[in-house]
Amino acid sequence: GSPMIAKMLVAIDTHQSTQNMMTQASVLARSEKSHVTLLSAVPAYEGDLRMMGKTKILEEMREPYRQALIQAEETAKAFGLKTRSVLEEGEPYDIIVKQAEKEDVDLIVLNKKALYSMDLLPIGAVTTRVINHSQKDTLVIPKQATLNLERILLAYDNSRVSEKAAEKAIELALVYGSEITVITAYEVPLEGFVLSPEIWDKMQAEAKRLQDTVIQLAKNKGVRKINGILRHGKPAEEICSLAREIDAGLIVIGRRKKTPLKKWFLGNVVQHVIVNDTSPVWVVK
């Protein structure tokens, strides 16, 4: 079939973890025969430049980003990839989102490190904001993590976005022969349990029914290795602990459209799963 990821955008920054992200992205790009755009976004300088030779300062600020791009190009070349490089200046998340739109890429690959900007405000977090504002799928790779498509953990509830996530996991599994573990985590509020103890059984039965539907769908499409696990507890925690137990090489999770209130924050589950550093996370839009 046609590749899933014909076009990939890799956001290159100056953190040392960029090197690992670039390697993991290259492995995927090579097997997908993707065209890769390497994008380095230099944060705009806010200070007063009139005092001190403007061009010199800007060049000094750009230099580490330019070097990071050169290093990324070398990695890509070692994998025999076709790449082009873009060095832009401005609000990094905005540049990444716009470039991804302009090129209509299939996937944005990001460094997890970029979750924390210099000022440590969640509002300045590049990765968070890219995931919030882009309509594209995003792959976030933690510092030490290796992307391994043999074992995929699919986070599944009854939302439409998790159906999308299931489609993506199935698509990956059919190409890479992955084993999919489906996790459905549900929380029973204590007061609900006190009022009606059978709510527990009802929720568990409902979660199982949901899960069986998606497992059956995957089997019908030809996925051979798939199993389901039900967990009771906070979804983000359950997803991460299971990812560690099965040594998941990728977590696939859907991201709901943002509500005005949560404008700057990810659906908390997605955010927590990424911050946890367990495995690479593919956020499906």
C-alpha cells in the first residue's frame, strides 16, 4: 500500500536529546520512505538590540540552531534519507504548526524535552502547544527512548478520537507485524460506588464490551497479535505502568479537540503520558 508517512516534519532544537529523537525518526522515515523536512525554530529575541550590534547577536543566537540542523542532516544522510532543512525565527510552536500545514505533512516528530521551555510555564511549552494547535499527528520521543513498533500499547476508551487512535495502531500493526495491547482504564468515583456497588460491575462490563469491539475490528482487518487489558484507576497512571510492564515501544493515544478552558493544557491524560517518559507517544488527531 501507499506509505502512511509520505511526509515527515522533524523539529530540531538544541537539546542534547535531539540526537536520539533524530535517530528514531530516521529509522521510521527510512522504512516509510518519507520525505523529511528538518525544521529548526530560533526563538525570537525580545530584548533591545539597538544597543549592541544587532546582527552579531542574532547570528550568535542562530548558531547553535544551525549546528543542530547540520548534525540532524548528517544523521539523516547516514540513513540515506531525502531531506530539506528550514531555519526560521519566531515563536517556535507557531513556526512548527505553520510549516506542517504548509507542507501538509503526515507526522510531526518532536523532542519531549521541548515540553519545558526556558521559563517553565506550561503556556510556553512548545511540544504541548504544537499538539494543541496542530491538526497533524505528532510523535513525541523521550530522551532515552527507542521507537519499537513490535509492541504497541493502544489507549482506548469510547471516544471518537480513540477510534482514530485504534485505526492508526491497526494500520501500523499491519505494516510492521506489531503486537497490540489495548488498555481501557476506567475510574469509579468513590461516591458512585458507595451509592451503588453494582456500578463497579457495570463499568467493567461496559469497558470490556468497548474493548472487545476494537479487538474484533483489528482481527477482521488482519491483525494477528492483539490482546486487551482492563485497569481500574487514573487512566494516565494505568497507561504508563502497563507500558513499563510490557516494555511498549510505542503508545498510541487520541487527543480530543481542545476546549476553550483547556486552551493551553493538553487533555491531561496525553500530557501526563508524555511527561512520564515511558515510551515514544504517537498522538492521533
